[in-house]
Amino acid sequence: MARRDDEEAAGEESIRRSVARTLANWITVLASLAVILGWGATGFYTLEPGESAVILLFGERNRTVVAEGLHWHFPAPIQTMEVVNVSEVRQEGFGLRPVAPASPQPAQRPDDATPAAGESTTTFENAMQTADNNIVNLGYVLKYEIDDAFAYLYGMADPEKTLFDATRAAVREVVGQLGVDDVLYTKRQEIEVRARDLLNERLAAYFGEVEAGSAFRVRSIELQVVQPPAQVQEAFDEIIAAGQDEERAISQARGDAKEVLEQATARAIELEQSSLAYKESKVLEARGRASRFDALLVEYRLAPEVTRRRLYLETMEEILPQVDKMVIEPGSATVVPFLPMGQMGQMGQGTPMVLPAPQPSAPAPEDAGEEQR
């Protein structure tokens, strides 16, 4: 009996042990699944608009994700991820911060001494040499974007410093090819364009071995301050004033020339119109005379004697308008003085003129017409 009890107790103990092992196994499995799921959940990530994710597989580039939204990659250490904002327009200033000059030696100036009148208390930190061996101070702003996230993160040890140095070198090279007047006055926009293009070329060459290309995309280089050194600023101001006076004189001269030209043009048009009007009047007058002559010729052919006498009298009336005239028949024996009764009060003011009547011997009508023509 005791033996049977021992066997039953041993069976129950075996069952308890089996159940415990099963529970332990299930707990281990569930815990492993939880760990695995938790580890896998670390691979989820979300990209905002304008962001890129660089995925590395055991430290080697695997892919670059640019689509926004929820994504997943194998968790570390299998895959790692870096997110970069490639749409942000970044900027860097050059030469825009005036720096204080070095402190003078105590023997030269006490610590509490004030600067002399007209002495500058700041110096410019971005001086450049031009092609004609002059010095100019330039302050400018670089605006750029991240072109490729992988090249930006792993293409160089310090890409920002590389970009800074490359920008200064590009601007200095462009300025060094131009004269001081070009830099200060006439070719500022050209400097911006040439420096931007040169910088993009050099950045592409720096990252040429990277599959995706350059780490940066330069949008613009904008000149903010372009001025000569403080020591010669006054002389350059005088040059600028002289140039402004020159431009003003040239503008005034152009205005005067334009006014004189307009007056001359108007006078020429007036003379041309006047000459055309005079020409037209003379042409019309000549045509009128020709028409009158044609009409007179017709009358002369119809009544030559009467017409000839009328022409004679009209001519005398025209050439002697202020002379009293009397017409007598040819062959008269004597000329009797004649005093019109209406002019008795005007005696002594003039003597009447006696005109002989026209001779009847006139040319033939056809000949007269030809002579008058």
C-alpha cells in the first residue's frame, strides 16, 4: 500500500515537472517573440517632406530613401540609418562680421586711450587682391542645399569646412581675374554667377568618386559688401563722386542734344511743308495762267481786233495805274487838251497822258497765239 502511494506521488511530481517545463518553454518563446518584435519595431521610421534616409547594411551603403511617409529597415546592427534634410536652404556668411584690431602695445597707447579722430576701430576680415594689384573687402552670403545625403554624410570627414574653404577659394579666384573698378562698380553680378559656377564644378570634382554625385548644390553667392580698404576709402569716394558727375554731365549733354535734334527735326519738317505748299501754289498759279491764256487765245481767234485792243488797254492800265490816260484815234491832225470837269480841283497835280490807239496792223491770230505761248 505504501508502495502504491509512493508511485502515485512520483507520477504527480513528474506531471508537475512536465507542466513547469512546458510553461517555461512557452514563456521563453513568448519572451523571445516579444524581444524580436521589439527589435524589429526599431526599424520603423518616418520621413517628412524634403528628407532623405541613408541605409547602411553592415556599414556599407545599401540604399537612399527619398519618399516621404512610413518605412522600415532591418534593425541595428544589421542595418543603420541616418536622416538628412535635403530641401532646406542653408546659408553661410563670409566677411560680414567686422573684427576688432589687435590691441596696441602699452608703450604705444595706454589701455584707456580713445581712438584718434578718423581712426577706424574695426577691420574687415575678408580682403582680396584684384588683377591690378589692388585690395578690396568683400562680404557675401553662400546659399546652398544638400544634394546627396550619402555624399554629405560619408563623402568627406568635414564637408562643411570643405564647402567653406572651396567657397572662399572660388570667390578669390574670380576676383583675382578682374580689376578693382570691375569688382567695385561694373561686374558685381558677373562675379556672383562665375563664382557660383566655379564652386559647383569644384564640388563635383571633390565628390566625383561618390556614386550619387556632389554633396552640395550651390544656389547662389550674393555679394553684400564690396568696398576698398578703409585707408583709401576717401579716395575711392572721390572717384565715385567724379563718376557720378561724369554720368550727370553725359545725361545733361544727351538731353540737350536730344532737344536740339528735336528742334532741328521740327524746323526741317516745317521747311519741307512750307516748300511743298509754295511748290503747290506755284504749280496751281502756272496752271491758272495757262488756262487763262488758252481762254484768251480762243477769244482772240474769234475777235482778234477787239481782243488785241482790250489787251493793250489792260496792259497800259496795269503798268500806269496812277496816270490819267486818253486814247485817240491814229491820224488825228491835232490833239486838243482835255480837262475832265470832275478833276478841276486837282489841276497842277498831274498831266494827262495821251496814248495812241493800237495800230490795226496786228499779226495773224495763229501767230499771236504762238508768240504768247
